[in-house]
Amino acid sequence: MDKLIISGGPRLSGEIRISGAKNAALPILAATLLAEGPVKVGNIPHLHDITVTMELLGRMGVSLVVDEHMNIEVDCSTIREFFAPYELVRTMRASILVLGPMLSHFGRATVSLPGGCAIGSRPVDQHIEGLVKMGAEIETDGGYIHARAKRLKGVRLVLDLVTVTGTENLMMAATLAEGTTIIENAAREPEVVDLATCLNAMGASIFGAGTDTITIEGVRRLNGASYDVLPDRIESGTFLVAAALTGGRVKLKDALPGTMDAVLQKLREAGAEVTVGEDWIALDMHGRRPVAVNVKTSPYPAFPTDMQAQFTALNVISDGTAVISETVFENRFMHVHELRRMGASIRLEGNTAITSGVPVLKAAPVMATDLRASASLVLAGLVAEGETVVDRIYHIDRGYESIEEKLTKLGAEIRRVPS
Ligand code: UD1
């Protein structure tokens, strides 16, 4: 298992390119299961979660062709098995995204229940209830969801809570249903909009994605298409925080600032000068120490839970005290214990972390059990005195493309070593 070794100190400066969004690429790859012809997906990030998705589709018998630029052409006409095994689903919860498309297109699907994960219990009841309301017969047995349906029926669905992959699964299933489906209390995340745009390019009829009411008029078939995934707003936010906490500056190319209002506003509050163009974002801290900022996570367009750990790292070296409230997941503060080992002053009260900024952190061996928590430890390492060793970085490889190469390009001293 690889480790990252970071020598803290250098002020980051430079320009990097932002990769395609993991959380859009995963549902879009699942959506290829709905098409009658090949679907070509571009701007796919080179990530472990993408490899898992390709393995999942490949094991079902789906044909995949990848070129040197990570454009993936998927043809599901060769599918043989309608099955997502536990051994893959347990490594990547987003595998549940194959359930809706597989059931809707082929009338059957057996998908492992994802089970708990490091950041909470994360049930999939909303996915299952929605499909049942659309006429699916679903049994859960032996840790698996066994689903069958003739043609799903359009219905009005009111989700109990805002769920991103739940909205995506039901939206995908509804594209081939008979009649109109309305999803109320839908997730408004940009990745949901990207998926809807891709599905519409395949011939679906979806309106209202990006609002809390999505209407899907079912069609008989979807076609092949060619689609490029939108830029990753969480990767973008992570590199902006990296520059901010080192007092440095960075320009992100191929980014989408319009999807990041809440994060950019918090960075400005922290004292950063942030400028944006249509597809770029520049941040300059002018060598200043950041000011601590209060953060409360909520579904889009509010502050994303996937940026909470990175802002915790920012706050622990900022000037002042701040309150971070996590309202989306029940157990998403594992990074707090590791940051404390680096000298951070953080008090935990339930789902709230109260940080008191210290001027400097001290390097320590650290590790984390989820993707964004691991990223926050890398960020802390950039400003810690000494050599920080971040272990179990396979979590980082799930969601960040070449993180050490991009940070090195910005002047960080970071290297990967095999354990
Ligand atoms: C997605 C993102 C993840 C992000 C999260 C919240 C992907 C692949 N992953 O995860 O990076 O952190 O959104 O923005 O896009 N819930 C239920 N029942 C359900 C579904 C969800 O109770 O059927 C709960 C969850 O436990 C959680 C909350 O709803 O507390 C939100 O979860 P959800 O939006 O579903 O997260 P994911 O789609 O898994």
C-alpha cells in the first residue's frame, strides 16, 4: 500500500488542469447500460473508482474500449449477467447506480447491498422504495437486492430526503418507463444535471434537473451518444484550499466556477482573492494567514460535505475560532483525530467540530479511512513542520487523479513511496 510523504513549508504557486468529475463519470458510465448503441464518454478522470466501475461493467459482459485519453466507449449489447457482486460493491458504494438502468432496460438486476461505510450507515432505502413505486418487484435476501420488472411505470415520487445517487438511480430508471415520472425533493447537484444532459443526448426526455422537481417522460429506447463529463468541483476546491493554507496562489484551468459558489464564498471570507472566468478559477492569498470560517454542510447549492474535511484543515491553521457543522453524514470527522496528532486544536461535539487556529502544525504519521479525510491530511502536511507520512492513500487514489503530480507542479514537496 503506497504512502505519501510531504515536507511542509513551500508556498504553492502555479497553474494546473482540473480533471473530469468522479461523481458525474460514475453515474454516466452506469447510464450507458440504458443505450441501444455504443456510448462514448470523454473527460473521464483516471481514478480507482473508475477502474472498479469498468470492472463491474466488464464482468457483466459489457464491451468497453478505452483510448489513451481515457475516452471510454461502452456497448451494453453484449451483456450476459445482470449482477453486481458484493466484492466490488463493498469497495465502491456508487456501484448501486447500475441497479436502476439495468432493471429498466433489461427487466432484472441483482445488486449487492452496499452496507455501512466509514462515514455512516448510508442506506439505499430511497432507491429501492422509488423503484417499487414504479412497479418493480424487489426482494432483499442474503445481502443482495433482487429486482425484476416488466416495463417500469411513471409515477410521482417524493423522496424522504435529498439523495444524490438516489435521485440519479431513479432518474435513469424513469427514462425507459411507461409514462411520466416526477421526482420531488430531488438532489440539485451539478453532477445530477450532467447526468440528465447526457441522458437527453441519448434521447431521453428529462426536464427540471438542477431544481428540486425533475420530470422524466419515458421513451421506448435510448441511443448511443458522445458526451464529455463536467469538471470536478471537489478536486477544484481541494486545490484552492491547498493554495490558501500555504498563503500561495493557484490558477485552475478547465474548472467550472458556476458550480462552486458556496466554496468560493467561504474562501473569500477566509481572506483569499478569488477571480473567475468561464472555465478557470484563480486564487491568491498574497502570503497572508487565512481567517477561520464557519461552515455548515448541506445538499447543493449549500456547502458540500465533500469539502468539509479540507476546510477543517484550513481552519486549524487559520486565525481565530470556527464552527464546522456536518449535517449530511453522521460520522464524517475521522480526520479530526488525525489532525489533532499534528497539533491541531479541535473540539468535537456530536456532528460539530470547533477549531481554534494554531500558527503551525507538526508533522506526524497519519492515515484516514475515507477519501476526503485523507485529502485533508495531505493539505495539513503542506503546512506542517517536518515530514508528514500519509498512509492508506488508496482512498486518495479513489478520487484524485495524480494528486502528488499536480501538487508538485505547484511547488509542493511531496512524493509517493510503496509501503
Ligand atoms: C453522493 C456522492 C458523495 C457525497 C454525497 C453527498 C456520488 C458517487 N457520491 O453520495 O461524494 O458525499 O452524495 O453529497 O455521487 N440516505 C438515506 N437513504 C437513501 C439514500 C441516502 O438515508 O436511500 C442518506 C445518506 O445516509 C446520507 C444522506 O442521505 O446521510 C445523503 O446521502 P446521498 O446523497 O445519497 O449520498 P450518496 O449519493 O451516496
